[in-house]
Amino acid sequence: MEGTSSELVGGDHNDQTVQPSAEEIRKEKRRQRDNRRKKREQREIESTQRELEKMKADYAKLEKNNAYLRGKLEQLEHDVEQTRETRRRLEQIVEQQNIMINMLQIFTYF
């Protein structure tokens, strides 16, 4: 039990833990706060990127659907034009038949 009184009472100076200064504590808190903010921003970026990819996929589907519908519309417009042409021909035939009927009626009166 030989030793100095400081060794017996307080132990060796090297065994004591050093408390961080107030400045170091502030820096550590700021670093932790910055890390949390960076992680939050990264999550927001990733979420936005996922939304963008979904919107791109939705847009591609809409473009495909739009092209299909434009094709259908063109076909229907063509069908309408054919129907109009057929109607004009039928009206001409009816007009010719009416003329023939009128001529026959005139000849039957004589």
C-alpha cells in the first residue's frame, strides 16, 4: 500500500474521462441535426423520384391510349364519310325512281 495520497484517493489522472466542452456539444448536436435533415431530404428526393417514375409510366399509358383512340376516331370519320357517300347515292337512286314513277303516272293518264 505504498503510493501517493492522490493515487489512493482519486486514482490516476489518466483514468478520468474528459467531459466535452459546451462548444463540442453544440457542434455534435448541429452535426446530428444536419444528418437528420439530410436523411429527411434524401427520403423526400427518393419519394419524389418514385412519384416521377409513376407519372412517367402513367403518361406513357395515356399516350398509348391516345394513339389508339386517334386511330379509332380516324376510322370512324372514314366510316361516316362512306355513310354520307352511300346516302347521297341512295338519294340519287330515289330521285331517279321518283322521276320514273312520275313519268309512268303521266303515261298512264293518256
